[in-house]
Amino acid sequence: MINLKSIVDIINPKYCYSCSNEVQEDGLCNSCWKEITFIHNPSCIRCSNPFPHEISEFALCASCINKEFNLDKIKSAMKYDSFSKKIIMLYKNHNATYMAKFFAKILVSCGKPLLDRTDIIVTVPIHFWKMVWRGYNQTSLIAKHVSDISNKTFLKTGILKTKFTQSQSNYNQLQRQKNIKDTFEVNGIHKQEIKGKNILIIDDMITTGATMEECARILKLSGAKKIFGLTIAKSVHKSM
Ligand SMILES: [Zn+2]
Ligand SMILES: [Zn+2]
């Protein structure tokens, strides 16, 4: 029997975001879905960098051991590789705002242990003029969907970017920390709201974590309690 959904599907077919094959649901086709390298356990209990071998349940990777961070815990859904780069770039650079919900669902599923402990969601901000140029803040759109699905407060302008910075991509970790230092501030109108709360910072991807760590630093300076990070992709390093 033909139902309303199948009529809509015939009139308005859906296509895989990556390869344009026809699909039943918004998102990726089965073969593209298999191209994603999801990050599984065992992984570092702080930054979720996967270990290449079995290890105790509560281990820290070489980058996290014996170091102090403002970011208490980070989860990333997938490894940053050629495929995840392709779908993130499609979303970011081709005005593919319809992909926001797809990424949000992936984040909610991967970040559940963090979302369960989260009071407020924020994003790593982009500079105001960059947003005007692009027309939208792509991470904010994803965070709004995460907030709707998880029923957590989203402060769209919780953190503000107050200075232009060079792209982090050509810098090493130390240079990244220097480049990003003192370029964010907690929005004055939200300072009271943030005090004593657990905050989840959402971004598309994480490399060294310098940008997210700087956001975490200013949030803790404003009295936030725990800071979590949640990203779609992570550049995985060889650990231990
Ligand atoms: Zn496909
Ligand atoms: Zn780690």
C-alpha cells in the first residue's frame, strides 16, 4: 500500500550527502556511512584519542598524562581523515545547512555521557565579520539542533571572539596557543548564568585542542564548574 511518506519520497527523493546516490533518510548512503572511522574505546579518558591496543579502562594518553587542562573531558565522534574532511568541508564551504541536523544526531549519540552532565551548551565562536561574510555560523546551527534534541540550554553568544586571528592550520601546538590567547571573552550578559554550571563546548573538529582549551580557560575564569568539549572529528595522534 502506498502511504503518504512514499508519495513524498517519489516527489521529493533524498540523496546521499557525499555521493548523491538515492537514500531513504536524510544523510549518507550505506557505503558512504561505512567510510566513516568512528572513534571507539579503548580511548584516552580525557581527550578520547583512541589507543591502538587494549589497555586499562581508565588510561590517559601521552598528551594528557601529567598535564593540567581547563577542559575536563573531550569526546569526538570520528577520526579526521579524507572522508570526514570531505563531509565537513561540504557542510562548511558549500552552504549545506541541511546537513546540520545529521551532524547534530551524530554528536548527541557520541556525546551522551557528556550531555547527561551538561547544563549549558556553547560553541567555539567565529569573528563577527567572518560570520557576516559566510552568512551563518555553521557550528551554531549544529549546536542548536543538539540543544533541541537533548533539551539543554544553548547560549548562541555565550563566548565572543573579540580579535581576528590567523588560521591555526599552519601552526604547531605552542604557536596555536599563542595565536589564540586572549582572543575570546565570555559574553557579559551571560556571566551570571555560567557561574557554577557545567558547560559543553561544541566545534566541528579538534587538532591540538588549543582553541577549545582557551575557551575553557575563560569560562572557568568566569566561574564555570566543569568544561566538556564535543566535536565531529578529531585528528588522532599516535599514543603510547
Ligand atoms: Zn553515498
Ligand atoms: Zn588524551
